[in-house]
Amino acid sequence: MIPRRLSARIDKQMFSGKVIIILGSRQAGKTTIIKKLSNLVKQKQMFLNGDDPAVRQMLNNPTFSQLKQIVGNNKVIFIDEAQRIENIGVTLKMIVDEMKGVQVVATGSSAFELANIINEPLTGRKWEYLLFPMSFAEMVNHTSFWEEFQNLEQRLIYGYYPEVVTSAGNQVEILKLISDSYLYKDILILDNIKKSNKIEKLLQALALQVGQQVSYNELAQLIGLDKATVEKYIRLLEQAFVIFRLPTLNRNLRNELKRTRKVYFYDNGVRNAILNNFNMLSLRQDIGGLWENFLISERMKYNHYNGNYSNYYFWRNHAQQEVDFIEEREGKLFAFEFKWNPRRKVKFPKSFIEGYPGTETKVISQENFTEFIMD
């Protein structure tokens, strides 16, 4: 088993009087984490799966008396895929408030209910974490720095989903299975979306535009949907941890673009599976986008697992000058340019430097990327 960075943070919060919620896409390893945790816990426990209709019926609006019977004398309750259970937030709140000494660990493969509906009932009563696919740093700890560095091209193409990483030779089949079914499952079920082919076309368009500005109007015309529906689908895909948006930084400088955004994928392999493009890097025209997507997603993993709370942006002005990635943390800005070719000269735009004095700038290439994504 490959150790996950998130496990240690979760272990520390056990029996702290709050629900532990682990969010992340399907197949990212949430079930594996809670099963490992289950093996470490000595107290009596029960495991429930929200994909099971009987479990959904049992935990949807139970009375306190019914809930006491369900929990029994168990001290740890694991609820996998809890987002499938209606009103799960109220049920979890009841356990936290009325059953002292009982620890609930719930996972969700979408943020629909766990990040929205339950937020109000569980205010101040939960620890919430995001589990990404495997990271470069986790694989270095599992094997060695040199071995993972040698696998860089494989990671840029096939990504870091756990089953992909551990199934050399079957990466394409596994990624196609993940991208063809698992990714859409919660969206199609929860929002009752009938036009799955539209979701697929939208994902293909977004995959082709990784690292570029995204126009909802252009996407709507391309796919045959209205702008509002495109925005809705993108939001749902983001809540299912398939993609994430990067807004533009603007502090009202005259030449800055306003309200634009880029869209990236949580995993390079999924992005390539959507396009059905698993060519080696030497045969590709999109290496810049792959490199940018890889570095930003890995940086997000690094920051989240280390408890570094940051805001993320890119920057562009009307003269088409751009900064790839900007972090804002503790009131300070850090700007990064990503270049696959380390010999390529890079200069940060003068208007950006003058508009944001004091910003630290750095170019990330193959020569120094490891210091950007791992300790």
C-alpha cells in the first residue's frame, strides 16, 4: 500500500468531537484510506456505503431513537460515498451532538451535498479534507526520488490515479473506464442530467483548452447549449473534482482583463483519456499545457496536505501579456511562469511587476520543479 500524506492529518483528528469528512473524486483512494484507518482503530466500528440503497433509506431522516439503534455500541462509524444519502448533514449533526464518544468518518466523491447541504448543520462540527489522486511527493516517499523523476513522462501522460499508478501496462484501459463512467456518475444521478453526450463534448473542449482562457459563450456555441447551462455543467464538474477553475487576478489596474478564467484537470491522465491521446511527449503539440496542468495540480496537492492556505490566480492584460500562476498567501503574492524547456528565456511583464510591487517571481522548469511541488 502506498502511504498517503492525508492519512496522518486525519489520524490526529480522530475522537476530537467532530465529524471527519474526506472529499475527492471517485477512484482517488478515499475508501482505501478509511479501510486503513479502520484497521488501526481498536474500538468497535461499523462500515456503511452510501451507494447501497438500503443504507440510503436507513440514514435518510432517522429519528434519534432509530439512529441509536443503528449505531448501537459502535464507537466509529465509517460512511463511504455519503453524498448519496439525502439529508445526511442532519443525521451527522445528531450523532455529533447527542452521541458523545462516537466518531464519524464520511467520504464523498462529489461536493454536492457534503460541501453544501451539510455545511449549515455541521458548522463548527467537522474537519474537512480533500483527497487528490496520488502525488509526485507521495510516490517519491514510496519508491525513491530518482525512480519517480524517471517516471515524469509517464505521469504527464497517464496521471496519478492510484489504480493507474499500480497497474503498469493497463493504464489506458483503466483511464478510459474512469473517464467514461466514474467521472459522470454523481453528476448524472444527482442533478438528473440526461444529456451525457453534452457533458462529454464540454469536457473534450475544456481538455483542448488547458492553459488557455475559457469563454463560456464560445463553449456554448460549440456544444449547442446556452451559456447558463455551460456554466452550470462546469460548476458540477468542479464539484465532482474533475476540473477546477483558475480566475484572473485583477486589482482594478486599467489594462487588466476582468472576469476571465482558465480551467484545469485534477489529473493529467483523465484529461488525456477524454481526448484519447496517450502519445509520448516527443509526438505531442500540447506539452506546454500538460506541463502547466501537472505543476498546478501538484502544487495544490502540496499546499493542501501541508496546510498552506492560498488563493490561486493567473494574470493577463489587454496586450496579451500573461503570468501563468499566482499564489496569494498571508497577504503576499508569488508569481510563477512554467516552461518545459529550461533553456527558454522568460521575462515577467513590466506592467505586472509595476502593478504588483513586492511580488516574488520564479520560473519553474524541469530543472527545479521538484522544489515547487514537494518538501
